[in-house]
Amino acid sequence: MILPSPKSVFLFLYAISLLVAWHPLRHVLWLATHDDGYTHLLLILPVAIALIGIEWRSLGSLPTPGLRAGLPLLSLSVVVAAFTRWEVGPLPDERLAGYILALVIWWAGSFVLCFGTRISRSLLFPLGFLLLLVPLPRFLLNDLVAGLQRGSALAAHGLFWAAGVPVVQDGFLLSIPGLTVEVAQECSSIRSSSMLLVTTMLLAQLLLRTPWRKWLVIVLAIPVSVAKNGLRIFTIAMLGTRVDESYLNGRLHHQGGVVFFAIGLSGIFVALWILHRGERGYLSKPIPEASAS
């Protein structure tokens, strides 16, 4: 009797999950294409698959079924889906998060079941990266946006102060001579901030080796996101009051996010370069030999 290959079993389990979770996945796709707060969801699955494909080539061990770890994960996925269906409140975004979490656990459990724990540990980052596919419930996303608003307002206030421009801040309102700016939800740049965080995670995984350096640059992406948002507000306000009022509602205001995203990403690249150089120096140090007694 010829047993099916691990890859065939995994693809079978994966296909089952797509059929069962078709409606939640369609809702996630709709969110990612219609809501700025969820745009980054479009990147998660392709990036995770690409990372698995890249790192798979370096794995020398043959896949061996991991029943002891895979089956509990599959069971946990069923429990999470059942709990979401019968216990979670009526809010659709909370139900969606529960269903997608169950789906991600099912994918991880299927992978462990088919390819074993040794390979799964080697691919822990791309498997864990899939958790970012779970959409945040709206109340959590609103808190995140409000935090970005506060941070962006403080960053812009600091830039005005550093430039010698009189500024008064009242919550999300910034008043400078000739202009009052409100840091609205649209000014939080939640889309570019989430994209910057996801991009930073990917670059850290590809370019760095030591875990603490990876975490350092990922954490650094948060203040960089806030700083680039503050820089955007400061730049548009200064151009609108010192050069031409059209800048306040021009292309830089509505379509200039990519410019400041590039500036933020440049800062991340500088941090990656510094950490990578330090990592190379650390890894190249010879291990001292024990002196003979």
C-alpha cells in the first residue's frame, strides 16, 4: 500500500480549510481592499509562503509526521472555531478574528502534523508570521489609531518647537501662526505604519541572525512610524503656511504617504545596516581556547 506523501496530506488539509473558511477569508479580503487599517493583510500569506519556500531549501532533514504536536493543534483549531461560533458576542469583527485565528492554528497544526516538529521549529518565524493575518477587532484598531494620532501630534509638536515655530497643542489640535491642524484618524497613517512594521519584520528575519537584534529593529519600527507621521504633518503645514496654501490640500497631502513611508523605511535600513555590521563583527570573533593547566 502506497501512503500519500506529507506534501499531499498537507495540501489536502489546506484545501479543506479553504472550503470551510471561505466566507471569513472573503471578508478578510474585502477588509484588506476597502479599509486602510487592514491593508497589510494582503501581504501576510504571500510573504509567509515565500519565506517557507526560501528557507525550505536549507533544511536537510526529511519530513517525519508530528502526530503528538500536530493533532493537538488541529483539535485546538476546532475548539477555537466552535467557541467563536457559539460563545463570542454578536460583533462581526470579533467573530471574524476568532474564525481566522482558528484557521491559522489549523494551518500550523497541519504543517506540524505533516512535516514534523524539527522542520516546524526551523520555520517558526513564517508559521508565527501567519498570526498577523488575524484582523484586529474594531475596538482594538480604534485604540491603535488613537495612539498613532497622539504620537503623531506630539512628534509634529516637537518638530515645530525645534524649528522655532510657535505652537500650541490641544489634544489632536496643533495651532501655529496662520494655521490650525487637526491630527484626524486619516492623519494617523495606520496603513503605512502597519505596512512599515510588516516590512521591518520581514527584513529583520532575512538580514539579521541574533534574536535580540531582530526584536530591537522591530520595536524601533514603532517610533519610526510615529516620527514619519509627525514629519508629514510638519512638512505639509510648513509648506502650506510658508510657500503656498495649495500644499494643504494638494497631492502631497492626499497622495504623499509613499514619500514619507520611504523616509521611514530608509531609517529602518540604516538601523538594519548598523545592527548587521555589529552582528558580523560579533559572529566573526574567534572563540578563545581554554588554556592548559
